[in-house]
Amino acid sequence: MTKVLVVDDDFRVASVHASYASSVEGFEVVAVAHTAADALRAVDELRPDLVLLDNYLPDRSGLEVCAQLTGAACDVMMITADGSAESVRAALSAGAVNYLLKPFGVDQLVRRLKAWQRYRGRVRDGLLDQDQIDTAMRALHEGDRPQAPKGQSPVTASLVRDALQAAQDPVSAADLGTELGIARATAQRYLAGLVDDGVALMRLRYGGTGRPEHEYVWRR
């Protein structure tokens, strides 16, 4: 279970963010803090895996907190109304893994949390090669993209994404279309989008007639 610490000076906003994070499978909000001091104390005592951190805190800025947590076992995701370029650069320089600007919809946070979860799964331990590092970095920012390109259904995009991710073996657009009850051409369009996003791989499969068919696999 991923342990999350939510830090925001506004009690109501902190509660909402905690509710959003708790709704994601595999995430548990272990504490909510409203000051920098309380946040640092909670990190020391509870050892969260991820801190959702506001910049506007009453005692110190979230950027200072983020910088102080550099090298800690937890990651920091900034969630703030501060959209200044200086703050974004400072947060990333201090080690923040993402920067989400208020106000936002629950789906925007959920996508980023799930992407971070996939990223952490790829860099948990061991020695990584460049391809593994590239895959992890793509996974980290996968949630930053819109859920579906213009003209595509977010529901269908989610179904195709989940089905491909769950597949144990490479699948064709026809296979996936049959499984989901959508046209082969529709499945192929959404699968091609996942390939463009760098989260899926496409290769050729030759059938008995010798005619090649595209098959797709989730990039793990």
C-alpha cells in the first residue's frame, strides 16, 4: 500500500485532496498536515511514500519543504495555485516529481497518481539500463496528457488502455475489438494512440496466409 501525506493550509481543500487520493486503489492517506512544521514531523514519523504538497503554507513555503525533503525516501508532488515559472523551476530543481496547478478535476490528480505508481514500480530497486529508465520516465508523465485525444471517447480510451495493460500476451486490434465489443478500426485507432504516447509497442505478426498483422503489447 502506498502511503500518502497531504499538506495544505486550507482544511477543506486538504480534506478534498485526501479524499481524491484515497479513492485510488493502492493508495492510503496516512495523515493530513496544514503547516510546514507539521508536514516535516509527519514525514519523519510516518515515512510516507508520496507527499502532496501545497506551496502556500503559513510558516514556510512548500518549496522550502520540498528542498528539505531532497534525498528522503518519499517523493513530492506539488499541488498549488502558484503558477509562476520561478516556482515551477524551483520545485523541479528541488526534486518534485510533478506539478499540478489548482483548481483541477479529480481525474487530473488520479491520472498523475496512477502514473507515479507505475513509475515507482519500475525504479523500485536494482540496476537499470537506459531503456528501463526511459520507460520509467515516460510512465511518470503519462498522466500529464489528456485522457483521450480530441475526438476520442475518454471511456473507450480507458477501456482499451486497461485491456491492453491487463493482457498477458500481445493482442491485435481485431482481438481487442472483439473483447471490448468495438470495431477493429476503432480499436486500432486507440491502440495507435497508445503507441504514439510511448506506453505501448507495436510489431508485426505473420499469420498462416503470410499477411502481416499489427499486434500490440503494453510497455512494461
